[in-house]
Amino acid sequence: MTQEIVVPVSSLVLKIKNVLNQNINLSNVWIQGEISNLTKHRSGHYYFSIKDQYSEMSCIMFSSYVRQLNFELKEGMKVCLTGTINVYEQRGSLQINVKYIKEDGIGALYQELEQRKQRLYQQGYFDSSHKKDKPEWIENIGIITAKQGAALQDVLKTISLRFPAMKVTLYPAYVQGNNAPSSIIQALLKADEKNHDALLLVRGGGSFEDLFCFNDEQLVKTIYNLNTFIVSGIGHETDTTLTDLVSDYRALTPTAAAQYVSVDTKDLRKHWKQTRNELIKNINHLFTLNKSQFLSIKNQPYLIDPHSYITDLIIQLDSYEYAFSKFKQNIDIEQINIQHKKDSLQSKLKEYLEQCKLKKNQVNLEEAIINYKQTNQQAFANIISLLNAYSPLNILERGYSLTKKDSTIIRSINQVECGDELEILLHKGKITTKVVKKEE
């Protein structure tokens, strides 16, 4: 009979750890895989998993080694790493203490996500101008998540603590796996028809692959076309899916999503109390103001003695009537003066027009005389030139002479006899002669 040995769990884990450290040497071994579940702790340490198609291992990279990285480590990145094998004693889990990491390309799934993200971004599905504004008051919400998931319990717990009066309707859906996108789409379309104030699409944390169903392109387009305000609360703060980018509001966690759509009852009571005090203050102010106005009206002398008010109105009316009469009389006088001025102006205008007409006629006559004078002067000059051309004096100037007998011009030999005394006119002077002989 073999003797049984009883050892504590810690002893077994420590023994396994020692065996691994003594028998497995990774100093010259590079492990190839894809980064998953990357968490960058505020201390500077990186916690993540490295995996391939068949296996996955937990990793830790301390801040002293992180500072030596020459690139930014991202979810889904394909890398090669080296370090030492270690056993985390508190959980008995196997992990790699990473010392060095080098890039080995981007994982296929991550690359597909980036391509899909860029395509949907260019098509405008993530445009902030399309996002709906948060309703002023939310008291009826629909929740789309797994029926048995921790996210649902976180949301219900948060709402019960903050605003128990909230009406909540669950629309169960798969939130992981190949069937998740179509299941979520059906739940969203059903919830969108129920006139909720807001919809919450939530899921707890998980690996990059676990959350990949929320990067489905058809799911993004369905959320884009919803009529109801939708809030996404998927995974942790470091997890960002395409569903987060297209939703009207992205909460960091399911709990944060529940807080965003619910008011805190304590804050509500405080607000109601402040509003009540403001209302009481405003009512008291209005009462005091109206009371003062009432007293002022009450002490009006016309209310005390209405007859005096009527008397004052009669006197005022008589004054207006007298003023109106005087005004009308002045208008009549002015109208007469205006008529006189009008008649005088018409008369002067008529005289002026007649003078203008006479002056115009005078100018026309003077112009006609000048034109007549110029025209006849030219004609007269032409006649003078013609007379001068035919003047006997000009003929005499050319050597001809003019013979007269008793002041009668001799044109024929028959007009003279021998012994007649004749007068011969030359160009410059005259000759007196007697006829001695004549011939035919």
C-alpha cells in the first residue's frame, strides 16, 4: 500500500514553476502570434494575450521593457515576442514574462476591421451631424443584450439605485459568435418600433474576437437608420467597436450607459426641492408686487370719486372741441389764402408764357430778317456783277467808243448827215467832231 502525500496547492504550483524554469529555455525562441485583450496599466505595465488559430497564452510586459518598444502596441497586431515562462502563483496560471517584441504584420481580423472602418467612415456612417440629440426626459428604455449576461445585471442594478421608476424592456440577443449580428439587428428593429425614449446596446468585457460581432457592417447600417436615440456600452474603456462609432452616444461601460440615460433620484429630489423653493419665492414676489399695485389702484382719486373723473373728462372734451374748432377755422383761412395765391400764380404764369411767346416770335422775326438780308445781299451782288459785266463803261475801257448826236446814240449811218456835229465818248473823256463824209 502506497503512502498518500498531502501538499498545499501553493506547493504544487511552486513545484510546477520550478520544473518549467529548469526545463524550458526561451532565450533563443521567438513566439509568433496575434495580440489580444491588450490592457495598458497606468503603472506602465502591459497585460495581454498572444494567440494563434489553436492556442492562447497570457502575457505580461513590465514597464522597464515597455519603454524599450519603438512602436505602439495595438490590439490585433501580429508580433513575435520572447521572454521567460512563468507561473502566476496566485491563480496557478501559465504566462510569459515578455522582454522583447517585434512587429510581424497586422492580424487578418484587425486588418479587416480597419478596412471596414475606413469604408464606412468615407460613406458617412460615423458623421456626427447625423447623430440624434439626447431626449430631455428619459423614463422608458429598451435594453438589447444577452438575457443571462452580466451587462444586463449591471444596467438593472444601476437603474434600480438611481431611478427605480424607469420602465425597462429587455430585447434578448446573442452578443458573441457568428449568429450575434443578425440576432442584435432583429432585436434593434423590434425595439425601434416600441416608441422607447432610448435604447441601450450593452455587453460586458471580452477579447477582441468576442467583441468582433459588434463590428458587423450590416449592424452599423441598421443602427444608423434607427429612429430611436441609441446608447452603446460595449466592453471596457479600451474597447472601441464600429457600433460605438455609429451610435448616438458611446458609453465606456454598460454601467456608464445606464447612468447616462437615468437621472439620480437624489439629484431629482434635490432639483425638485430647489424648484419648489424657487416657485414659492416667485409666488411671494408676485403676491407682494400685485398687492402693491392693487393698493396703488385702490387709492386712485377717480375710484374714490368717480364723478370727478367724469367731470374732468367733460372739461377735457370741451377743451379738445374748442381747439378743434380753432384749428378748423385756421384751415379755412389757409385754404382761402392758398386759392388766392393759386389764382395769382396762374395769372403771372399766363403773362410769363405770353411774354415768352412774343419774345420767341421777335427772335424768329429777327432771324428771318437776317436770313432775308443775307440771301438778297448775295443776289444783289450777283446782279451788280452782271450789270458791271455788261456796262458800256467797261466796253469803252477796252478801246471802244460811243457816238451821240444830240444825246442820241448813233447806231446807223442813216442817222447823221455831213456837217452834223457829233459827240464821241471814250473811256476817259469825250471828243466833239463834225461829219465830213459818210459811206455805206
